[in-house]
Amino acid sequence: MAKKAAKNLVIVESPAKAKTIGKYLGPDYEVMASMGHLRDLPKSKIGIDFENDFKPDYRAIRGKEDIIKSLKKAADKADMVYLATDPDREGEAISWHLKYLLDLDDAKTRRVTFNEITKKVVQESIAAPRRIDQDLVDAQQARRVLDRIVGYRLSPLLWKKIRRGLSAGRVQSVAMRLVAQREKEIETFVPQEYWTLDALLHKQGDKTLFKAHYYGKNGKKYEPASQAETQAICEDVMSRTFSVKSVKRADKQRSPSPPFTTSTLQQEASRKLNMTPRRTMAIAQQLYEGVELSGEGAVGLITYMRTDSLRISHEAQVAARALIDSRYGAAYRPNAFRQYKAKAGAQDAHEAIRPSNVSLTPEQVKGDLSGEQYRLYKLIWSRFLASQMSNAVYDSVTAELQAGDHSFRASASSLKFAGYAAVYEESRDEEKEEKEPALPPLEEGETVQLQKMEPLQHFTQPPAHFTDASLIRALEENGIGRPSTYAPTVSTILDREYVVKEGKYLRMTPLGSVVNDLMCQRFPKIVDVKFTANMEKELDEVESGDKNWKELLREFYGDFEENLSQVEKDMEGVYLKVPDEVSEEKCDVCGRNMVVKSGRFGRFLACPGYPECTFTKPLVVQMPGRCPKCGGRLMKRTGVSQKSGKQYTYYCCDRSTAADESQRCDFRTWDVPTKDDCPLCGWTMFKKSGKGFNRPFCINPDCPNFLPEDKRGYRKKTEDGGEAAGAKTAAKAAKKTTKKVTKAAPKGAQKSPKVTAKKGEEKE
């Protein structure tokens, strides 16, 4: 018997979403996927008719003809067509383009959106459709045309003046400028000397030491600025008796972090899971669209992941509180619902990112998820649940001690009630300070004994280089871009090699510096942070219907075109040279300092004496720790499998390429060196390569901490497959070098001065 034709057609963007939604709708609905955009501006030309008031020249995307044909055939047969693309500006524009391509009239076209893909929400949305929001479409058109004008008019200028293949962008250029400004701040930073002074004290009859920090003199806070001042305080204090002036005990409460927005999710995934923003959004998209769960089929696990809102539905809050009660107890649930206020300027179009069904714990679905899906889902689930929990309570003790006119303060805190911390604690970009040990029981008026004074010289530190996380935070704080643009912006400046990663930190390349200098000197408005942020506000005004999108384009284009014409005139005959990025690596053939070049497999080292000298080798990154065989520096290198052509990463001694064979060291491993030394034998510790946290282990076979290779958690590798290309060969090499690492290593191997290296280096 022939299958009855469905009366309604639902069009979504991806097959995964189509499968999940199709499960919730009856036989009267056919769900099909558009596979993303089907119509866009042409790639071969700018595609904007400036003479006809910025009319876009939209074309069906090449290669999508069969999809369009099948969708149109299904739409012609359907009584009603539901356009169910993503619930944002871009999704609205895709629905608008679909309506045009499929030649749908208003009477049979409906627009529906799903903030989460659950049976309840899908059925409620289908029952309450709306028309396409033209203001949302126009806001997206304005952004698309603006980006096309900037990209297609400025990029050819960069090709002519610097190098072919470069690009400029309205948002990426501002992001690059932020990185350049940070590097300038670091280069011009002048350290300022300051001193701290600690007193090591103990109670009479108790030799347990505790530390008190110098506060000031005569009740006023004072920080010594020189060694002489610090020494004078020490000499005065040494002759005084220390007494406890006051002891204050209090409960300090700490509130949980709000649920995730797009920006904070990307930041936290970068810090905790070592995921790039692009990868984070790709995995989040999978969780939103639906994952196959045993016995349930495809299930959407999280709400829409492109949002700047902190709003949570009442239904989700009630479900979270019920789970908190059953899993942790009533004490972990606050008396009132927690509400979070979004930042000024947030669109607040969707809820914050949260699990669609909080009762689906990470442990329950772990078996059906990939490793990355599980870790990201656990992060989102934990953050949301913690955001609805009680404050953490710390027992805080602060003691003020007096030595003559000088005041010292000692403090300690201990966790009294975990609250939300039982589930989740937010990480930070900066290294966390070590927690101070608990104070002994002190009473007012009590005398304590001075063991010794510890004066320490310090220098103020420059701001840290940007990471993926901190750059995204800077973009958000400055109002640059929107949730959907953060990840592509960071990826673009990395892909163009304007910026490179050293460990987790972003650093400008010479190419990036040349492009940024040109943009700053010749197009100051394009790279101006305030101008770009104001443009985002104007796009929001288009979305709200308060401004016409063509008017916005007219206001921008006049000054831009005039500026571009003047620059082309002023730079006639001018060509900008990108200086070589000189490394400390010496050419093995001629001894010159090698320079960094770019090729098919990314950046590599080449001799600057080309064509006389053609020597090249992989680009190396210095790692923490010391070679366990010879005490030399450890380096991160890349290689290419001869069989598959795939690139892989390994770690070796910097003497592996020594020109003198007698000086070469053959240590090589897949495990990542860490900055930590084994507490038992003093050898550098390693950890399993890969994303996320991996516990360090010792590779010294004679150390009680030694972890054999077969217990380090790696999956079985095959040549040109598995986790890295060429893994089979490298596994043998790693095993061989592990066997060679014995007590016969030179005595000074682990006593070499510690090499300065990137902290927290992770395998990419």
C-alpha cells in the first residue's frame, strides 16, 4: 500500500534536527532539511547594485540545485509549509530565502522557531506559527551587505599592497587591533618595584607556623616601595612583641555564576575543556539538534546555543529545584527563584543555554555521547543546575596583630557549606593563588612569637596575552559582534595567520602587524572599537524596526568609499614588505637563524639563504620541563605521514637535530611534558595528549610514581588512523625511548636550570 502524502512540510536546516523534530510530529508532517543556506551573494563578485540603492544580487548557491528541486516538489504538494530554521537573524533570513526559492505564497507559509527541541516545545510552536519577521531579515541583510562591502573592497587593496590571499573584515579587523594593542601594552610596560613583608609566627608552646601580612603603621595601610623601607620596618619589628589585637569570625557567602550565554560558554569551554570557540559551537549545535539516546531515539539535549540572554523559563527553574531537592537536599535549594539580569545591550531574544531536560543527568546519557559531547553537556548541565542552587558559605577568620606601631593581618577561610560548589565552580584565565592554611586558635590580647621576617621583592607584571577566552570576553565587553560572530571572528584571524597560538596565548605575526598597521593608519574608522560597537547598536535598531536598513548602508558607504578612494590615490606605487619572523633555531647546513614560513601544512622553518641553501624543518615550540635522557630542552614538533599526508604532533629533545651526530638525543614521545616535577624522583612529569584535563604521571621506570605506557589511557592506534597519523610508528618509538630512560641517564639530567617555557601547553 502506497504511503499517504503528508499534508504539511516542515523545513529545518540540518538532517539531525529534521530527524529529532520528525519524531515529535505525526504522519501529517514531513520534515526535510535545507542543509543550511540555499541562496546568498555570489562569491565571484561583490554582488551589490550600488546604483540601485544597495540592491543585493542573491543567487542560488552552486551545488544546491538538487536540494532546492526536492524541497520545491514537496512544497508544491503540501497544504502548509512551516519554515523552522534557527531562531535568530540568520535563521530568519534563511526562511525568507526559502520562501523566495520555493515560490511560496503567504497563505501557505508559516514561520516557527524552537528554543529547544523537545516534544512539548515543538508541538506548541507548530500550533502557534507566525509570519516571517521582515525586520529581522533586514537586520541580517544589512550585516551581510556591510561585511561584503568591507571585505570585497578592502581585501583587493591588501592583495596589491602586501600579499595575495589576505582579507579584511569589519569585525575581524577590530579583533586583530585588540590583540595588537595588548601586545603593544606588554612591550611598552615598565615594571614597578614593590615589596611585601610577611611575619612567620607561632603560639607559645606550639611550633606550628602561620603567616601574617604587613598591613601598615598607626592604623593606616602602607606598602613599602624599596628594600631600604622594608629593611627599616623589619629592624623595628624584630625588637617588638607581637600581640593579637582582634579576631573576627564571619560567614562569607559566595553566589553561583549565572547560566551560560554564548560568550561565557565559549570562554569556559576554552579554559576547562581546551576547546576552541569553533569546536565548542559545533558540538553545542549537535547537542541542540539532537543526539540518539538508547530507547528514546533522537533527543535535543540543550536549548539554542546562540544567545546573550540570562533568562530562564519558570518551568525549567521548577524542574531544577525539584532535582536539587531529590539529589542534594532542601538546604541546597534557595528559598526564592534565582533571577539573573543580562548585560546592557543584550538582545535577550532567547533563554540562557541550559539542558532541555535537567533530569537527564550527564551520567545517564554518557554512554550515548562522544567524549566531546559528554564533556560539553556536563559543563552546561552543571553550570545551569549550580545557578539555581544556594550560596556557598565559607567560615572566614581574620586576625589583626600588633607589633609596636605596625599592624599585620592573618586570614584563613574554610568551606562550611558547599551549596552550588557541590556541583560547579567557575574557572579563571589567571592562575589561582594557593589557599592559605588554617590559623591556629587565637584570642584577643594573646602574645605570639616571631620566628622570622620574610621580605620579598616584587615587580608589577604586564597584562597577559589574550587567549581565545579572554579575547571573546573583550569583544563582548566592547560590544563588538554578537553571539553568532565570536567564534568565526577568532577562527578567521587564526586561519589567516594574522595571529598564532603559542600554547594557549594569541600572538601577532609580522604579517598581522603589517595588515593591522595599514588598517589603523588608513582606515581608522573601520578598526575603531567605538565605531564598530555603535554599528552593532544600529543593526539592533534595524531589527527592532526603528531604523531602515538601506539608510544605515547609505550613512556608512559614503564616508567609506571616499576614504578608500583617497587611500588608493595616496598609496599609488607603495608596496609593504612583511618582515621575516626570525627564530632562534639555527640552520643545520649553514648556521643562519631560520625564519618562519607558511606552506600547505601550515607554518614551518626555512633557511633565509634560499636558493643557495634549501634546508627546512618543522616549526618547533619550546615546552616546559627537561629531557629525561640528557637534560636538554623539550620541543613540540609536527611531522607529516608519508602514507596519508596527514599532520601529527610529537615531543622530543631539542638535540634531536644536532649537526654533530655524537651530540644527538633520540628521546621522542607522544605524551605532553608538563611544568611539574615528580615529587619522588624529580624527573619532569608528562601527561596523556588530547583535549581536557589529563593527570600528570612519571615516566621514570625506577620511580614508584611510574605509569606504564599501556595504562596511560590511549586507545589502540593504527598507522595513519586513530588519534594521530603515523601513530603506530610513533608508539614503537615512544616505547623504545621509555625503555632507554634509566638511571644511566647523566647525573645532571634533572638538575639543569629550568627552561623558560609556555605554561600549561596543551596538544592542539
